[in-house]
Amino acid sequence: MKNLIVLIALISWPLIAYPQIKDLDIARGKERVELPFEYVNDFIILTVYFNEILPLKFIFDTGAEYTLITKKEITDLLQVDYRKKYPLLGADLTTELYAYLATGVRLRVEEFAAINRSILVLEEDYFQFEEFAGINIQGIIGSDLFRRFVVKIDYKRKKIILIDPSQFEPPGAKYKKLDIEVFRHKPYIFARTQMQNDTTSFAVKLLVDTGASLPLLLYTDTNEGITIPPKVIRSNIAMGLGGFIEGYLGRIQEIQVDEFVLNDVVTNFQDLTISLDSLSLNERNGIIGNRILNRFTVIIDYIREDMYLRGHKKFNRRFKYDRSGMTVITSGKDLNVYSVTRVVPNSPAEEAGVQPGDEIRAVNGWPTLFLTLDSINRKMRKKIGKKINLILNRDGEKIKVNFVLRDLI
């Protein structure tokens, strides 16, 4: 229940004209550059050096059009020049928020550098990535930086490879080539989906979004075939600018991308009845995120509008999801305080007496000093029947609870 969708929060951002100058630099003679990344809680995280001074953590996001910094205190400290203030819409699509256009910025990742750049800086840290990712995040790298390259995302080796398009040679027979659409520098694929208890499939258009930590999101009102399954839980399906995005969580019977078929896919469902800018949505039916993409090696050729997929071994393994009914967030200076923020009704956690606001002190005998948010979430996705013992702190009182994991969707 920690899904976070960057794209949802950015749909209303204004178009920004960046100066048309040579602003990207790769070491001389290099036809490609490899960027190592961390993979934490299903986010791709790059270490970015800001103005050659500060090492910052940025999410690599194919679903975001622009690069941004979420913490204005960083650019204030370095006395970055702000040129203009832009209004943004919050996650509820009505609240007005703000960002600034900062100019003359240099960002470097390994041997790849963006020089004399303009980037967006949020007036406040509306996202609060730390709570849900369990790691300090200071920004997002959007397609304005990498769309001029062929981008290879190797989830197994944890590397992003940027390739000069003029030097790119299509990969061999182990990869499947897909025709994609690139709109406003963001890639879209075409797939077929099949709902639960249905024998027919239908076509969907999906944004390829590495800024989303979920497997799949479908908009219920964009296709009459997209229906909410009989077994769902209502939850905060995402975190957007300034708040949560409500929806349902369940499973669909199947999604097929060319020859690749994935079954019983954990899927978020969102209603988009609020009037939205159709140009921003680009008539898409949803989003495909990292928990599907990480089952493949992905190559995106933005110039030629092609994508190549190579399935990993057991790419069609069963999708796991939280079986406890708890949403856990992290806080504190060292991000080592873990608190329950939501409990699903009639779930194992609720039946055991877990309440929102409880602080987790130990899981199955392991003090949280030795755990991370990612490891706690993985424990809650263990097999059906796994017993979980928690030590909680509730208003200064030590409480012990235990429950058994079971499927909720």
C-alpha cells in the first residue's frame, strides 16, 4: 500500500520552453554511458551531483516530462536563480500549489552531465517521498534530460544505459520489438487486458512510468470493459502533489503485451470522472509501472518510437501484495521510525488490534533498528499462513500483537 505515482501529480504542469543550447555532455568519445542505480521499494534511484557540490537522490521517471527538485531549501542554500513562479494543481485537482523555474543548474550522474539547465523547484516538499520510499529523495529526473538517447533499463544489473541513437543497433532475437507512441516525450505502449471472470479481452493504451512503484493502474471510466473486480479493497492508491489519490485495489485476470502474458495482476483502479485536460492524458487507459517493468530488460528508442523487451526468467511469476492490511510509513532524522498510517477493515492487522498511529518496534523478533521500510513491506507479502508478531508502541504503552497473513484481494 505504498504505491506512489509521480505522473498523476504532474498532469497539469505547464509547458516550459527551455533554451535550445548544447546542454548535455558525455565524456569525449563515448557512444554510451552507464548509470548505476539503487532499486528501493520499487523506485529507480540515481545519485545526482547538483552543481558539482551536493550528492542528491533522484527518482528516474519516464512518466515525468520535466526534471524537478522537491526540496527548495537546497536551491535556496546554493542561491540558485529563480526566473518564474508556476501554479500547479494538487492531487485533488482543485488545490493550487506552486513551483519555481530555476536556471543555470548543472546536474551530473557519473559521466553524464546536464549543464546550464532550467529545472522546476517545488515551493514545498508536496510529495514527502521519504515516508513511502524509506529513503531521502530530493528530486525527479524527467524525460527532458534523457529523451535524446536510446534508454536501456537493466533491472537485474541495476544500470541505466544511455546510448547515442546514431550508434544504436537493435538487439538480437532474445528481445521483442514493440511499436510505441511517444507523446510530449513520454512513452506509451499498447496492450490487451482481461478482467476477472471475463472471457473477452480488450485493447488499452498505457503510459510506461518508471516513477510508479505499482504494477498496473487502470482508469475505470476510459473503457467500458474496465470494471472493478468483485474482491477489492478501498485504499490510497497513490501519493500525488499535496495529498493522496483514492481508489480501489484488486486483480485482473490477464494483461498481454505482445507475446508476453501476465496473469492475476495486482491492479489499482481509479475513477477519472473529474474533467481533465485530454491533451495531458493522451487518451490513455492507465499506467504500467515498475512492478511489471522490472520483470524485463527494457529498451526505449524515443527517436524511432520503438521499445524492446526481454523477459527475465519466470517473468510471469505470481504478483505478491501486502497480506497484513497495514500501510507503514517511515519518519525521523534517520528514517528509522516506522508507523502504521492505515489499517484495512476486516484485515489480519485490524482483527489483531493494530491501529493507525501505532509505532512498530519489532517484527518477528527483529528490532526495527535492523530493518528498513522495504524489508518490513516484504515481510508483509510473505506466503499465506505466515505468522507475524509485532511489538508496538501506542502512546507510550508496549503492546504485543500477532496475526496470520492471508490474501486480501
